[in-house]
Amino acid sequence: MFQIKSIMSPTFKESSVLVASIVAIISISIIRFKSVPHIPILLSILLLICYGLLKKISYRKLEKGLVDGAGAGMSAVFLFFFIGILISSWMMSGTIPTLIYAGFNLISPSYFFAIVFVVTSIVGISIGSSLTTVATVGVAFIGMATVLDLSLAITAGAIVSGAFFGDKMSPLSDTTNLAASIVGVDLFEHIRNMGWTTVPAFLLSFLIFGVLSPNVTLTNVDKISFFQEGLLETGMIHWYTLTPLLVLFILTISKVPALMTLAVSSISAIGISFFHQSYSASQVFDILFGGFVSTTGIADIDALLSRGGMESMLFTIGLVLLALSMGGLLFTLGIVQCLLGKIEGLLKKASSVIATAALTAIGINVLIGEQYLSILLTGQAFRSQFEKVGLEGKNLSRVMEDAGTVVNPLVPWSVCGIFITGVLGVSTLEYLPFAFFCLLSPILTILFGFTGKTLSLTKTK
């Protein structure tokens, strides 16, 4: 992803002060002043530019670092546009409304959180995309939780936990393939090795969600019936409206690129919508850009179904570009390289290597807000260190996923964190305490590192 060369070598003290300043700017702005992440990240970018100018670096070189950083996220930008279109088209076709309606028939409210976790895990593994899982099935579950008067924070935590379990363990996932390829490990060997930490984290999360799942009173059940009747009155609840979901599964399993998969599924959804609703071409274009607007007159249903569109992704896209631009500057100024180099010098044994690699992946997620960077940089920085202490590469690829992939949705200003908040309508800080799988994964990988359990050592000649 990032192939940006540093144009200077800052001191460790300077790098530490700059990083601490950026973390302070972002965290204080978001937590204390309730700011959107964009402004503090932009201020951090200005801080880095000023630092570069003081060091006699030309503005054009700094600008190139910004552009190179943002350029690394262009594939994500287009993906977000198509996810926005997918949501609005699935609303038009009745796919999401039908999923919600079917969910009320299939899911036991008494074990709601646990079942949400399991179902999103299965979907995540099947399609290999955490964000697509959240944006489709996750939206449906949030709607059910709203009707049942259950905690949206715990529901979102279950959705995020399941979606990122699926993303992490799916052979179709880009992060899973990236982690394996960086250290030269066979994909399925990497997935099998992740099971040592992932399965315990899954089982513990399932038990916790089961305990947290409340009993639903008859009043809640009556409300479900009322909501189902309202959904039926929209005229969008039909078996054939699940066709776009089937298309999504088939194309994903066929390893069709994500962008094309989302596009074809959206097109099929638009075609399906004409089975029960006549739209003009201008109306279709308006919905795909501005989102679907429900006009049933039932407040709960209208609030649930009015969403999607390219425009709804602009907030996320702006954040992606700003965060990656800041990352580009951090690389250009040699700040990241300096800090990683200092950390590498402190590593002496397997437990410290694993713990430091995990903390580095977490730190990059917090600092830059990009999970791909956390995987890539951790892999590049620690591959030789794992070899020195006699650990096979698959140990490193597991750490990269345990502390990189699943941590990103826990960071309020990260790409995943902002996207999930925008799609589900639940802030990152609200669902963070309940995203048990994402919280347990890095803890277990560090714990196993210190105990020596499940570690694979290189064979001595």
C-alpha cells in the first residue's frame, strides 16, 4: 500500500513529541469537544506541514507526501461510493426490508444479541467483507433492536464483533490475504493458525452476548407484530427481493472484485425494484445519490428505511482522505520509520516481540486510523524480529490480524469506526465496550505470547 520514502531523519524525541501532539489534538477534540474527526486531523496535518517547513523541507515535497498518502485510499473511496449505492438500491428493491421482516420470524428475541453475533459471523465469513456485512445485515439487526427496545450499543457491538470475526477468518477477505502475503504464509495455514486465538475469543463473546440478552415482554412481541404489518404495507416484502443478496454471495464466492460485486448486486436490486414499484430514471438517480426516503407515514419504519446513497458516504470519504494524507506526511517526514526503528531495538525475546508487534498494530490504528497500514507496517517492521527469536511467520500474521484488523472499528476516527457509526447510527464510543470479540482478540494474542502457548517455532537444522 504505502511505498513512501522518507526525505529526512527526525530525532526520536521530535518524533515522539509530534506523535503525542497529534494524539492529543485528535482525542481531546473528539472526546472533550465532541468534534467530528475531520477538523483535528486537518489540524494535525497543518502541524506536520509546519514542522516540515521549519526543517527546510520544500512545500512541494510535503504536498507530494499528502497526495501520495491520499492516493493509497482511492480504491476505498470508490468502494464506499458503491456501498452507499448498494444500501439505497437494496432499500428500493425491498432486500433490506425483507431481511428485517424475515429476521423477526427467525430470531428468538430472548437470545437476540448472541444470535446477532452468530449470524453476522456467518455472513462475514461468506462474503469476506466486514463493512458490507455491517451495511446490509447489520442495518437490519439495528432495525430489529429499535423495535424491540433493546440496547442499540450492545446490538452494534454484536454486529461489529460478528462482522470482523467473519472478515478475519474468511479466505475471501482482503485483510486476511494481505496479512498472509506480507509474511509469505499460505492463506489457509494462516487461517488455521488464527483459530488458536480466534475460536476462544468467539466462544467467550458468544457466552457474554448470551448472558446479556434480555427476556422480551409480551409488549415487545406485540410491537414486533405491528412493525411487521407496517413492513408488509410497504409492498416491498417478497421472496424475490432477496435476489440481490444471492447475487452478492455468488459473485463473492466466485472471487469477483468487491467493487464489481457491489455494482452488479446494486444493478440487480434496481431491476428487482420495478417488480413492485415504478421509478422514473430521474428518481432512480436521485435515490442512488441522495439515498432512499421512506414515506409510509409510520415513523419507526420511515426512520429505518430512509438511508443509503452516495451522498451519505461523503463524510466517510472525507475522513479517509484526510487520515491517509496525514499518514503520507508521517512517512514522508520519517516519523513512523523513526519510531518503529526505536521499538525494534528493544526486542529480545518472543513474548516481547509479540507484545510489541501487537501494540504497534494497535498504535498505528489509533494514530492513522487505517487497518491496512497497521497490517502492512507491522508486517514489514517485525518480520525479521520474529525470525530472530525463532518464531514462524504465521505467528506474525496472526498478531497482525488479532491486533490490526479487528482493532480498527474500535477507533472513533478510523475508516471502519466512522463508516460503522454512519451506517448503524451508533457512535464508536457507545458500541466499543460491547465489541467483545474485537477487544478479546488482541488480549489473547498477547497473553498466548507470554505463555508460549500455540506458538509455532522455526525448525532448527
